[in-house]
Amino acid sequence: MSDVFYVTTPIYYVNDRPHIGHAYCTVLADVLMRYHRLFDDETYFLTGVDEHGQKVEEAARKRGVDPQAHCDEMQAHFRDLWATLDVANDDFIRTTEPRHAAIVQEALQRLWEKGEIYLGEYEGFYSPRVEKFFSAEELVDGRCPESGGEVFRLKEANYFFRMSKYRDALVRHIEDHPDFIRPESRRNEVLGFLARPLGDLCISRPKARLSWGIELPFDRDFVTYVWFDALMNYVSAIGLYRDDERFRRLWGGVHHLIGKDILTTHSVYWTTMLMALDLPLPRHIVATGWWLVDQTKMSKSLGNVVDPLSLKDRYGVDSLRYFLMREMVVGLDASFSEVAFLKRHNYDLGNDLGNLANRLARLVQRSFGGRVPEAGPEAGPDAAVRAQAEALPGEVRRLVLDLRIEAAIETTMALARRINRYLTETEPFKAVATDPARAGHVVRHALEGLRFVLTLLWPVMPRKVEALLREMGAGGPVRRVEDLRWGGLATGAEVTLAGPPFPRFEVPKEVAEPAKSPAREEPGTPTSATVSYEDFRRLDLRAGTVVLAEPVQGSKKLLRLLVDLGEAEPRQVVAGVAQHVRPEDLLGRQVVIVANLEPRKVFGVESRGMILAASDDGALAVLHPSKPVKPGSRVS
Ligand code: MSP
């Protein structure tokens, strides 16, 4: 049964280089596309870059280059990364391309003529970090409710899209289509958002303030709001208003993959825009979770980015793709660490898959002239192994359609482990001497099973799988899973694999226990030798507000704190005060931090500073400023 599978990723801002968060979403799209190819669907895969708006303009200005030159340069980093990660996108759209801008203007003109857009006055707060407007009530402590970043008060004439009038129709659509927004928790989030009053959407920016955008076709003094422009990429790329037949065919099968932070723009802005344009709503919007490091979202602005390229260079593209897909449950957050990565690589790929292939290749080369032996009659556990392999494509398809990629991989790897067990049970290494025909049959049986494993891992690790299929005598990849038949392996085909396909790497030891803190001075003991004022000044002491306080899992003594020091993001600090103060007593209070202490890992959690406390007979009392001060105030 063939279907159309049109998959999109968000188009990424070119204010910075790509990081692992972008890589995850793009690789997920690629893996889904490849699974659907195996299932014989017609596939189309679109990704690209979001080049307009304040963020990008500012990034260009900071670098002292013209915005277009900046975009030309940055988009290449994304394209290059996708190519090196074996991402096989069909198209790569840039919002500065004329083919896109023309469609955005045409859509705006149509909406204007239909009365869906009107001129009004905007008053509110603008958050450049997420390129969105908020009302005073929506702000949190005077800052952006989504990013915690700075907001600016604005009052200006602007054009508005009549979004509010589509609210009821949208709620009905979401209620009638339970799998429209996935996972369900996100669907509920959107319904919750829509339960509150919905305003109209400001879709313009006066050129006087921002010129880096697509001009409104009906008022040259304004450019289009970057989200209106960006969302249109999903339709401009596939022929809206240009090739109706192609557009309708692909649009009918569209799956938008997005991060959970851009759920509202897709589920509310985009869907209502489509309604106003008389276009069908997308089939699925799938919101994924975030890759976290020490509970914090990985992104460039946090300076905690692991460059995906560096992992690929050290350990291989396929291992990286495997890790990203196996470790994250689509829709939930996952923690990234190099240790977790290396463990997956060693256990799953090195042991379960790599050893199996290598063991079989050595056996074939040593005892069967390097060629796939003949099949004999089935006996013992043979039928069970075959049955598990033959059931695999159906199982994987069911799981993939349910977006349970990690489970699809796990089910596939379970077959690899079953075949390893089969070899232990049947001992072909020994049987070669006594019953070579049976030994040959067993080896061939295991090779057949391995072919199923590899084929169903092809979407995840295309490069390695293609090589391994060749080296294990199974030719190129099967095009469709339907063609995967037990017994399809050619007798006499050469097995050329020359060594372990996934060499193991040493896993560095994790810090399991907190490093011993220096013994606290007892009260009454004489103070230490004097230090110079200059030495004292080398300590950067700051006052900040505790915005999160919680116990560190598995530790009685430690609390994890997030402290607002007036920096872009709150600081994470681990403090050994859990037996002296309750988290709720610290929350919202101000503390003093040694802000330039070398970061270190405590109980696996990174601590970037230390809070000051007085020690009275071992009882700790946390220091607080005597009156509230601006977060980040220097203490001296
Ligand atoms: N340009 C907009 C999207 C417009 S789509 C019409 C945008 N770009 S972005 O570059 O900031 O982010 C793109 C995607 O990357 C988002 O879906 C976001 O969730 C994802 N990620 C950014 N950091 C991430 C992680 N640490 N982990 C996983 N994905 C995250 O938003």
C-alpha cells in the first residue's frame, strides 16, 4: 500500500551555525523518509533556512557584514552538515530566494484582497530572541515568557491577520483529528492555549525599524513578520500557485517535524493562515523534545554546544545517527553525554551488531572458502529465528508509523541478539569438524537473519549498512521491504568483511561521587593568613536570585540551584546545603555566589559557581543580601 510521505523540518535561523538540536530534527526527518521509502511510499523531504528577521539582521550587523552576504555564508554550513550526515533531502529552501518571496507576497495579496488583513495599532512587548510579541500580562518578571530574554516595549502602526476568527474551527479540527498534533501532551497544550482568548496576529514590521524582510505587496513601508514568511516555506517549496497537481499530491501527505518550542507558531499561526488561504491543514504536526546537557537545552547561546561534526569525526556518522535515534523517544527530552554515546556505540554497535557480522565473516572465510554456504533442512531453533526475522518488517513499520523510532531500532537489535544466541546454541564453530553441512546451513541461516537486521537499520545508518550488506554477500540495499524474502541470499556470494565494523572506544570514567569539599573552618578558629586586596578582587562574588531549587537525585546533601545573575541564562550551581535549608526556602531569595569558580561536575551535575554559607558547628546558614539587589550585583 503506497502513500505519500512529505516530511519537513523547521527552517533554521542562520544567526548561528548548526548545532546538535538542528542535527537531531534533520536526521529524524531523514530516517523517517528512508523508512517510508523502504515501505514503498512516495517520499519528499524538505529542509532549509530562515533568513529574514531581526535575529539574523542583528547577527549580520554584529559581524559587520551585509545581511545577504551573511545568509549566503551561513546557509552553506547547514547544507554542508546535512551532506556530511548523509541527509538526503530533496530540496533546501532559503527564504531569501525569489521562488519563495514571490509566493509569500502572492499569499499576502490574496489575504489582503479577501479582507483577512487590516491596518491597526500594535502595543506590547517584543522579544527578539523568539521573534514574538507578548502582552504585559504574559511577561514573567518583566522578561520573555518563552526564553527569559529581554523584551522591548513597542507602539506602532502595523498590519494584522484576522487569526482570532479561526479559533473555533481550529479547536474543532484538533478535536476531530486526535493524531493531528503529536504527541498527545502537546495536543493538550495547544487546546489549553486555545481555551484562552486568541488575538489577531501582527504580520508586519515597519521598515523604519526592520528592513530585512519581504516587502508587503500592498504597503511598501512594511516588511512581512518573519514567522509569516518562514511558515510559508512548506508550501512555496512544493509549487503552491505554480504547480497545482504537484502541490496537492505532496501537501496531502505532509508531516511537519518541529521542536516543542515552536508548537504555537505551527499549530495556531500556521493552521489559521492555511484556513484563511483556503488550503487544507497539514496531516501531522510532530513536536519533538530537546537535547539537554545537565538539564539545560543545548544551544549555541548557552555556550554548551557539542558540535555534531566533532562527534562524527571522532566516532563516525553512522554511530552519531544511531545514537540520536536510539536514545531519544520522539516527543520527550533526552540527555546528551559523550559517555552515553560511547556506551551505545560499544554495546549495541560494537557488541551486538559488529561482533555478529565479524564472527560470521571469520567463520565463512575460514571454513567455507569465503562464500555463502548452501541451505540445508531446518532443525532446532532455525524456525524460531526465521519467524522472528520474517515478522520484523511488519513490526518495524507499525512502530515507525507510530513514531516510535527508538522501539523500532530496539526490535531490530533484538533480532541481532537472537542470532548471536542462536550461534551460541548451535555452535557452528565446532560443528564444522563433525557436520559441515549443518554448520554451513547454520551460518547461512544467521547471514539471512543479519540481512534482515541490516536492511531495517538502513534508514538509521545508510552508509554503514550499504557497505556491510555488500561485505556480507547480500549485495546492495533492498529498495522495498516487500522484496526482503528469507532465502534471498545468493549461495556462493563472497563475504569480504575484513574486521570489526564498529571498533570499540574507551569510555571515560564519569564522576560518580562529589569531590570532597574542603573542611569548613570551625567557628572561633583564628582566621587564615592575610591575602592582598588584589587577590581578594580576583574572586568574582555576585548576588543573584534563585529561580529553581531542587534536590540532586540520589544525594542527601546536594541541591541543584538555578540562579539568575543577570546573564543570558540562569547559572546552574550545586550546593551542599540540602540538610540545612529546604529548596522552597531558597526559591525566589537572593544568594551570594562565587561566580568565577572553575566549573566542575558534582554527582554528574555541572556546577558553575558556589553559594556562600556560614558554618556554625557544622550547621550551614546561607548568606542573603539585606535588601533585594539587581541580579548580578557585585559583592565586595
Ligand atoms: N526559524 C525558526 C523555525 C521556523 S519554521 C517555519 C526556528 N529556528 S531555530 O533554528 O531556532 O530552531 C529550529 C529547531 O531547532 C526548533 O525546532 C528547535 O526546537 C530545535 N532545537 C534547538 N535546540 C534544540 C535542542 N537542544 N534539542 C532539540 N532540538 C532543539 O525556530
